Amino acid sequence: MPRGLRVLLFILSIIALSTPALADWERLPGQATDIAAAGRDEAYCIGSNRTDGGGFGIWRWDGGGWQALGGAGVRIAAGRRGVWVTNDQGRVWRWDGAWRAMPGQASDIGCGGGQVWAVGVSGESGGYGVWRWNRGDWERMPGAGVRIAVDDRGVAWLVNDRGDIFRWEGMGWRQLPGQAVDIGAGGGRVWIVSRRRAPGGFEVYQLTGGGWRPAGGAGVAIAVDDGGRPWLVNDRGDIFRWR
């Protein structure tokens, strides 16, 4: 093979590895540090525009671009219970036409199926304590983690500080195989950002009957809407949606 052709193929392979597969992922406008998804075109993100009020600006997807929602935060979740945000002081806020302060503190939050779960701020083995919203206040639940998601059936999915993955079974957590840095669930599908490094962050996988299947692409934060479609943010802040 001519040397020039080998160089060209090498360059093309690097490009392919550095961005999600174009056949599977659609690049969206804007920049984000975290993302949440509810309905098929209902998504929210924590932007990259740092503010003085608790983190980064909050934005809502309008089908063609991002519209400022006001407020600030570092982690975000969305579902039938509305949009929930935690800020860089651990305070919790919920959107109901305006931002309303909620009790408690959290470092991550998940919302879906009428349920809201949070990872707190008190350190313990595995990360931080897990809490569930119950009749106007937070109820302490078993376990500890650093990232949490709730699917459209209200089932919580947890990742701890070792990357272990768990699913709530009603009375306790069941560990699943694999390792992750973030997790998203909805529409009967579960996706993770794994701990396997790749250009753009970490490789993305989808849960199937046979285990975790590589999905192409790489990122640092993931959310899944009620239709089972993932939304992804990479380590440069680029935003992608599964086609």
C-alpha cells in the first residue's frame, strides 16, 4: 500500500474515533456540561456559561435550539415531576414555571415515572447517601452512589464511586455487570457512559439481553428520554442525540 494512502487511512481512523459515529448520532447546536431528557423532543441542559448564581446556565430544547430557562446548576433531571436541578452548593431546585427552592441537599438527581431520587452530599462507602422524594420531603434509602437516573416506570439506576452499576428492585439494589461513570434510562432502554476511555470522554454502551453492547460514540454525561433515545454530552461540551 502506498505510504500516502496509509497516512490518509490513519487520519480518517483518528477522526472516526474522535467523534460519535455520524450514522448513529446527530450533533446538536450548543454546549453543555450535563443533560436531561423527558419526552421525545423535551430536553434540558446545564450549559457551559458559568453564572454567579450556583453553577452554569440552564437551557431548554425547543426543537431547533436551546432557550435560556434562567437559574443555574451543575446537574439536571426531567420527568413528569418537572425539572429538578442541583447547584454547586448542593441546593435543590424544581421548575414549575419559576425556580422553587426545595428542602435538602444533593450532588446528583434523577426524575422519571413520577419518582424523584437524589444522591446526597454526605460521604460514605460507595459515594454519597441515596434519597427518594416522598410526600414533600426526602426519605433515606439504602445504598450510596455518585450518579443516579430514574426511568419512565419510576425505577432508579445507580452508579457508585467505583463505577459499579445497580438497579432498584423495590427492597434493595441489584448489581449489574459492567462499569460506568454515568447512566440514563427511559423507554425500556438503559445506556451508560462506561469507564473505557475514548476521544471525547468514555465509550457509550446500551444494555441488551446479552449484556452491554457498544453503541459508538463517547461522552461524559448521558440521559435517555421516554422513547428510549439517548442524549449525550462529551468532554468538550458538544451535544449529541441518537438518530
